[in-house]
Amino acid sequence: DLSPAVSDLSKKFSEKFCASIGNGMTPEKAGETAATQLSKGLLFSPVFKEIMSAPKEDLTSSLSSNIFDECGKDLGGTTEELDNYLVQLANKVPTKSSNSLQLPPTRQKLSK
């Protein structure tokens, strides 16, 4: 029951996520990249409030479905693993009352 604007954002995220997977990124990095790319113009968009008020479970379900339709065979995991990852990613999104947009942290490799 997502609004058309939120459904469209879910599709765009999935397309960017799958493009990154196709370029050899890990699912974690692909998620971070897609979120970063979409957030650039989103903060001041009228759609922002709609996204923040959408139930995270519905948004996660939409993302998971879109991603598996688009590039599920390239992921090598299960829908449950993807759902778990997307729930973790969604939990890093601020709530409606938050004043700042927090993106997931980028993993850094430690040098020896």
C-alpha cells in the first residue's frame, strides 16, 4: 500500500542497486551507493515526508521484490537474507521526527 511516489523511489533504488551489483559491488556497498545517489535530491523533495511516513516493513518488502525481480540471480543469496539486510538499512533511515538524514556507514578496509 505504498504511494506511487514511494513505489517509484523503491524502483529507482532497486535499479541503482542492481546496476552496482552488475558492476561487481557487494550487496552492502551497492545498498550504500544506491541510498547515497537517491538521497542527494531527496532531502528537499516534497516526496521526503511520504517516504518517512511509509511503513518500513512495506518499503522493505517493495525493495526486496523489485531487487529480486531485477537482479536476484546475481545476488546468490535468498530473499530472506536480502530482507534482513534491507531491514537493517531501513532502520538506519531517520524517523519522521529526526532533523537529519543519516546514511548507512561506509565499510572501510583496514590496512596492515
